[in-house]
Amino acid sequence: MLKSFGAPLEIDSFEVPDPEPGALLVKVVYGGICGTDVHLHAGHLPMPTPVILGHEAVGIVAALGREVSEDALGAPLSEGDRVTWASSIACGRCFYCRQERQPTLCQNRSVYGISRRSDAWPHLLGSWGDLQYLEAGSTVVRLPGDVSFEAAIALGCAGPTVVHGLLGIAKPGVGDTVVVQGSGPVGLAAAMCARLSGAGRIVMVGGPGGRLDLARELGVADAYVDIFDVTEPRARVAHVTDHMPGSRGAGLVVEATGVPSAVAEGLEMCRANGTYLVLGQYTDHGPTPLNPHLITRRQLRVLGSWALSGADVVDFVLSLPQLSERFDLARLVSPYPLEAMNEALDAVRAGRVTKAVLAPAP
């Protein structure tokens, strides 16, 4: 549990709540640690405390409240079923939910592990624990039988985030040339989804070297640029354009780093009439200078994408059989016991692992 920003996380305990009508209780198998959790722990996003962190997870249904009989796809739902769930509940009433049909922009969005205090009932509103309480209105989806828990948690919230931004907003086409800035879960998910969408050539710009080696072994891209080997931005841009047909740059560049300065660099990697998608800036790291002439001279589309919706989680789960068949997703996962949550958070902060997950005791 996070009680104060920057301080070590602490173990606490609560009485197990009975699910109200429309709600359910889930035994957490893996609670994912996202890069956003590192920023939340540091206090980079306004949020209440105390809070049980964890906004991505897979688990087993432990108890169902009345009126809960099926998942988001209409499949029967019973105790013992393997499930995953959306991290947020949109209100369905505000301007962005009703008129704009954009629940990720909901003005009253409730987010597990971020905006829900743990000192008020039902307490268990984050995934870094033995159990999580899922309130009425949560999007819960049964996992396909041929997809392991490890494969399902490997991309965490990055998977549905990419479904929302890359597939829903940027919409890469067959044969497109794509650059992905970043080799963490969001970057890996973006490259994988671009690959399955029929992208013609994919270049990944990231690091450290261990992450790029794993990406190379999984076959997520066609070429790789290590930012720790090629340290000068203009040299990285040159490396990228050299890997593209006609040295023109990419038709689509996806920012998945969370580093503001990457945006200006990524714009340079776009070819004329290309698209730049800002996907990785979830927390506010401040402004960055960029050259607007690039946007006009190259006639670029610059797009932003925020978070994910329940529908994106459903679509991602539907894609998991194909993703896990094409890529060995489980290799991304590094499990830690729940008691080692601070060690796991440090490993994510230092980039020593690709996807850390907390595994409560059986």
C-alpha cells in the first residue's frame, strides 16, 4: 500500500468484503507493475492516499455478487473462471461519455489502483494484493482457454492502451512503415500490434540493450536502434531513415517512451504526409521544445491518445490468442512475491526487467 509519496510501500490487511449486487471478488494471480506506477509512487500524478496500487491484473473469480452471471462478451461467468478486467469505470453521463463517445476522457472516471482510497470500504481496490474487489460497472472478461496467465499479463495495460491509440486512432495499414520509440511494454505492444496489422517495416528505437535483445529474439521489429549506443538525436534520426525505403522516414511514428524530449526527435523521423502518435505521455513531465515547421512542411498528422476503455480491454483479450501464438509473451514476465513489492518497483524504475508482476502466495 502507498501511504505517502516516495516512501516504501507497506503491507496492510483488511476484512474480506462480500460482493454487492453487480460486483465480484477476484483472487489476484498476477498484479502487473506499470511504468505509470513508478510515477505514481513518486507523486507525479494527483491521487489520493492511502491507496493499494495496481491497475492491471489477471486472476480467478472468488465470489460473485447478485446479478453477475456473465462477462463483458456475454459468456457465462462462474467462481473459478480465469479473468482480466479494465482498470477504470466511466460514468456514462458526462459530455465525453455521451456526446463524444470517448470514455477514456470521462470527467468522472474511477480508476483502480490510482483514484480509489484504501481506507474506505470495500478497501481492496487495487491489484497489488491477494484479492481485488471489482465494483458494479467493471468490464470483466474471461481469458481464452489457450492463453496462459503469464501471456495475458505480459503486456499489462500497455496492450489495451495500444489497441485504443494505435489501432483505434492512428490505424496503421498493410505495408506501412512504422517507427516505435520505446522498448518497454507500450513500445513492444505497439510493434506487435503493428506487425499483426500488416506493417511492412518496423524500426524500434529504445534501450537498454537487454530489452532490445529480447525484442529482437521475439521478432517484434525489423531493425533496432539502441539509444545508449547511438546517443546523439540527429544520429538516431539518420539511423531510422536509413532503414526506411528511399530514406524518407516512416509513415507512422509511435512515441512510447514517456520522455517529452522524444517527441521532437520523433517528428524528425516522420516522412512527409506521415503520422505521429503520442502514446506514452501518461504523467506530466513538463514541456519540451519542438519545431512546428516540421509539422507544416511535412504535412504531418500529430495525434494524441489517452488511457484505455473497457472496450479496448475486450478487443485486446480477443487478440491474445493470435498475439501469444506469434510472440512468446511469457518471456517478458518477471514474477516477484508480493512481499518484494519495493524491490520489484525498483527493478522497473531502473529498467532491469521488461514486465515485473507481483504474485501473491497461493
